[in-house]
Amino acid sequence: MKPRTIRTAAAVAGIAGVAIALGGCASAGSDGVTTLNFFQFKGEAIADFDELIAEFEAENPDINVVQNAAADADTLIRTLLVKDRIPDVITLNASGNFGRLAQAGVFYDFSNEPVLQTINPAVQEILADLGTYGDEVNGLGYVNNANGIIYNRDIFEAQGLEVPQTWDELIAVCDALQDAGISPFYGTLADAWTAIPSWNALGAYPAQDGFFDKLRAQGEDVGPDSEVSFQKDFVEVMERQYQLYEYMQDGYRGRTYDDGNAAFANGESAMLLQGIWATNPIKQVNPDINLGIFPYPTDDPDESMLVSGVDVVFTLGKNGAKHDAAMRFIEFAFQPEVQERFAASQNMVPSVEGAELGDDPALQSVAPYFDAGRITGFIDHQVPGSIPLQPIDQQFLFTGDVDAALKSLDSEWSKVAARTIPVTGDDQ
């Protein structure tokens, strides 16, 4: 990571300090300079945003941008919103938390802003699925991740294997690797969350056509006989996830995420059920590894989709006092050449149409799905955070009991619906 500036180091000294800084907003000073408080959640992006800010200030000497990075951004932004101390410019991870805040009507409507027209519509659709205030556009997707199957290109080439386009082809690849004495996957179920990327990707298919909207509309009436339910619509999802876990290495229940990245980097498996976020730690172990990513295939190759999350979303408060200056900062950040540098540094996919991806082969391998709009969001963002999705799925992968897992998910969903208005859930 590049050195942090003194200004940023002071800003991240603690959440309390950030709250104080954000509470001291003022309009343009006597020198005609407007100070923007920039709320930023992504610790690993501090240096990149420092560079972006320096470039912006050089072109806009009448605006000063102070980056305030928060370790627990979801909690802090809620506190600031309740106290009506809304930052001038906000970035968040596009999780269920962002969707809930958008539904509450606290964010600006970007519907008529020209910058919206520069963004991949499929990216904006992922944001809209999380929640909006009516028909408003309450955030602008900036950079995106990719949740697929990471594979070792050199192992595939040595074994004469092609990237599978259908589910049956994926299983055939697994069988061929196993017959060659190569572990198809490296499992890491000691960390329960590592099961969720595959659940998200496989579950994306039955979740199309408004599954979660229908589920929320049913209220607490969720079960095998309701219009939609986990028991009714997710049987194949669980069966296929369990099938993949039958191709894991011995001892996968006791291995962690870090174990998996290191083992995969050292060639101990041909594939890893993770996303683009794992490629940097893998390359830290083996900088020369030749990686690619492909989406979890379904039965029809024309229907395959890549699951992607909006890693960074820009937004503003609904009635910000420094709106014009804030929009100038956002418009600068969304210039293709600016976004390209940020996305390449973060190993993410830029949202602006026409912006070029970094040279990383793993990024290049997912580009066609973004270009064609064949992306969809993380479905765990649609699951209320009070539902213990991770332990339910982890336990299922230990036992293989599909019926019990799906019954638990329906039961937990029904409990939440019975005590509250159904909304999208926390990032898992």
C-alpha cells in the first residue's frame, strides 16, 4: 500500500474523530474555497482516493476534499444520518444496508444527472435490486467485483481441459482432474462464509424473475406450498453445491480462507470457489500463477451469468448544502481514465462504459460478461441479516441434508417476516 498522507492518517484515527470532523461542515470559506467531507469506507483504497483527490483539487482549486475513512462505515453512516450530519460525498459497499438506507429516502436522486448515462446499465440494475426510494436512482456504481470459479490456466492446459460452458461439462472437468490425481477444488469450511460465494452463484439462477420480491410479498406464509420458497425453488441449488463439495480435498472442513488461497497458489487444486477478491492474496503467495475466472455454469450456456457486487457506490445526501461542488467531485471520479486507474489498483471492474480493465488476466476473463450485461447481484444481500444463512449452509455441507437446510431457511424467513416489514438484508 502506498504511504498515507497526514490528512488521511488523522481522519482514520477513530470513528469518534470522523464523526466530529463530519459534524463541522461549513459552506465556502472567506477565501472562496468549499470544503467537502468525503465519507469513505474502504480501508485498502485510502491511498488511491488520496491520489484521486489530489488530481481533482489541482483542477478545482476552489474545492478542498477531506477524506474521512471509517472502519465500521455501516454503523457510522446510520449514526450520522440520524443526527442529520450527512457527509457531503459518500461511498459505501452496495450491500443490503445500502439498499435499506436508499429505501428510507435519505439519498439524492441521480435520475437526471448526465453521469448516470455513462454507467453500465447492468451495474445500476444490481443497485436497484437492493432497494430504492420509489423510482429514484439513489447511487452510482463505481467499481465491481466478480464472483466465479477461479481456475489455474496452466493446470487446465496441461490436462487438455477447456473452460466448462454447462453444468455437465463442469462435472466432467472435475472427474477428469480427479482421475489425474489433482484435487478439483480446495475447500475452506472452517470459515463458514466461504461457502456463500458458491451459494450466491448457484442461487442466482432461480432468484431471477423477482424471486425475493415475491418472497417478501408473501409475508410469513413461506413454505413448500407457497408460491415461492427456498424449499420449492432452491432444491437444485443445494444439490449442486453439495455435489461440488464432493470434489474437495481431504480435511476441507478444517481449512480456512487463508489456507485455501495459499494452497491454490501452490498448485494444490485446480479451482477455487471464490471471487476476484481472492486473486491478490493468491498472487502474494505465487506472483507467477496464471489465473482465470469463469461463471458457475447452468444447463444452457446462453443463460450463464456472472454474479457481481458493486464494491463501491457513490451517493449524496438528499438535500446537501454543497451539492454543486459534490457533483463536480463525482463527475471527476467517473471520468474513464480516472476510474480506470482506481479500478486497476483495486483489481476491480470499472462501471463506466468504455473504461478499460486492468491487464490482470483474471479481470480480462470476466470482461465479456460485463460487456454483454450478463451480470447479476449477490443474493445473500437479499437475505435479512438476522437469518443465520452462513451456519445453515455450512451445516448443510457437513450433512448433505437438503430438506433440513431449506426448511430452516424458510422457517427463519417466516420468523423475520412475522415481526418486521421484510426488507433486504445485511452484507454477509
